[in-house]
Amino acid sequence: MKVIKFGGSSLASSEQVAKVVAIVKDDPQRRFVVVSAPGKRSTEDIKVTDLLIQLYEAKLAHRSLTPLVEEIFARYLEIGEAFEIGEEHLAAIRIDLESIAALPIENNPHLYDHILSRGEDNNAKLIAGILQAQGVTARYVNPRDLGMLVSDEPGNARVLYKAYNQIKKWAQPDGVLVIPGFFGYTEEGNICTFSRGGSDISGSIVAAGVKADLYENFTDVDGIFAAHPGYVHKPEIMKELTYREMRELAYAGFTVFHDEALMPSFRAKIPVVIKNTNNPNCRGTKIIPERDLTEKPVVGIASDEGFSMIYISKYLMNREIGFTRRVLTILEEFGIGYEHMPSGIDDISIVIRSNQLDDDLQEQLMRKIAYEIDPDELRITHDLSMIMVVGEGMRQRVGITAESTAALARKRINLEMINQGSSEVSIMFGIHKEQEKLAIRTLYYTFFD
């Protein structure tokens, strides 16, 4: 039994949806279909989710919602009419979109999540109707009926453990079930969405709940590339990755698969395959618990920008009990989370996401650290990129770090930071963002022919 998930690019138009229908019909083991909202039909187009964000903003501003409702409905109408589905399916979508006007604004912390969830929810209704019109025994299932229980954290929901037992009841479906991704329901009955890109999370939760044999995640690429194809010409496609390797790569900038989506599949030991809707016969990239680590010590080179680093130096810092706790307490007071924290005997570097700071907040933060910690040196560096060399096989081969730093040195790339966890799954380098592409190319050609 397989759970399959289709991203927005796979559902953007009637032509793309025709490919989805063919994929579902091609394998009777594909019993659960999790869908995103329709994505862009071209580079100049706009996603349905982004249109719903505009709808939310218009509602807060008390502007007319009708033009946007019509524009959003037209996206579903174009797809539905191409398959001549029943009028009742399109009518249900229109009614749902029009009902947004009646939602309360005041004392409604779930309003944003409710509006955004309409993209996936209505698309699931549409795809179920299309499959029925194409002769497939299929039906739409609302996440509440499915048992998708989540924490009450708007925009950042987490699945509750009890949800898996609820979803398990659907493990032997009569026909194909079409389920909207991206959101679930709190125990009080409110809609809460996962973080952006959360349809991957939904698919993984469903796969774990029904104990699927395989979770197929269909997108618009043939698999996971070993490096960004915009930085490296025709990078290698990885055939297999471990869960840990994929999570490191996803965190470090690989956007093909949501990093939080791996944990439900990992815990349930369900293999995940990344496949291409436009080339479904391609084997794709399989994500599994273990692989042959002798084949490739390094599986990918990833990068992400938008980081800042706070550097604190103080003589005999290591003698001060609770030094790090005091620093982190200050960050907590300002509502700032940190990403990495490499340290030495007398210094510590704290890497944070730059979007957490503005000029005023930065000034207050640095003043507070200077007053509370009394460092010998304190500075903050912006416009950093984090480069990640990933591979579980690195711990079985001596010299990966030396090869990496030597390659970067040959290209005169200055390192602001080096960090390697004890698990040795990844090595991270902090560099200035203008050298990011050069660093990726250099490291890729060091470890890949």
C-alpha cells in the first residue's frame, strides 16, 4: 500500500492534473492521495496560496473579497471543466470560498490558518471529483474525519501522537482517498496549519498512520540533486539517502522535501521516494533508514543564506559556570532562536537567522550582552551563508574536513566558522554570501566527478 503526495507544481493546471490522474490509475496500490494547493502555471503566475494570503489581507482591511474569490475560483474552474466533473464539486468550492467573508476577525487567532487551508482543502475536493469522472473509485476525506489532530499552534502546528491511532482506522480504504495536506484540527475543532510546505508533513503523517509500505512524494524534479542545479551544471542525482542525510540537506537549503516531514516516516520506518510527476518512470531518490556507506562518503552539498553571527570573546570564559546559559537567556528575552553555537576556550559564536533582527532590536540586544556578560570583544557579522557537506559515510573516511578546507582555500574563500557535530553526518562552513556559489561548485567538484 502506498501513500502519494503531489505538490503545487503537479496540480497547477489541467495538463498537470492529467498526469496526476494517470499516476494514480497506473498503480492500484496508490490508495491515499495527499494534495497541495495549485501552484504556479508559469514563472509569472501566482500560487493559489499566495492569492489566499491576499484574500486574508483584504479581509483585515475590510475591502471587498469578491475579486479575489473569483480569481481563486477560476483556477479550480479551469481544471475542473477540462475533466467535465459534476457541477456539485465546483459549487461546493465556490460556497466554501464565499464563506470566508462571514468569518470573524476579532478574537480569532485561527483566521489566517483557516483561510490558507482553503487552497488544499478545495483542491482535494476537486481532485476527488476528477478521479471519479475518470472512472476511479475515489472520495474526499476531511482531515478532521481522518483524525489529523494537531497542537494549537497557528502556523506551526505539530501532530499529536493520538492522531496516529485515529488515522490507522482508515488503513483499509474502499477505493482511493484524497486528503488535503498542510493542515489539521485541534482538539477544540480549530484549523491549524503546519509550517509552509507542510503538505509534505501531512503525507508523511498519513503514511505513518496507515502503516504504508511506501510514501511517494511527487514534485517537478527527477530526484534529489547532489548540489543546486543553478550553481552546478547537471549535478548528480542521488539514488539513495538516509533519513539523517536528507534532514541535514533539507535544513541546509534543499527545498524539494520539507525537513520536518521526515520524522513521521523515520519513526515508522517507511521508505520515502522523491519522484517527478513529469517523468514518473524515473526511479527518483529513495530515502531509507540505512544505506551502503562505503559507496559515497559525501552525498550532497547544500547551502542557505540569511544568517548573522554574534561573536563573544572573554578571557577564562570556560571558568565561568553558567556562561552559555546567561547568553542564551538574553536571546530568549528578546525572542531570538539560535541555529548553531560553536565555541572555544575563551570565545563563543552564536549563529542566528538574520530575519529575527532589525536595527533597533540589534542595538538593544548587543547592549544587553555587553552589560550582562562584560566581554573582552563583542561583534556581529551579517550576510553569511552556511555551506553544508553531508554524508553519513564521512565518519568512516579520514580527511573529509581537510579536503573541504583545502578546496575552499584554493579559491581564497574565507571561513567565518567551521562546525561539525559529534555524529559526523555533516560539516558546516560559514562564509560571506557573495562567495556561496563559488564554494558550492568547489566542494561539489572536490567530492563528485
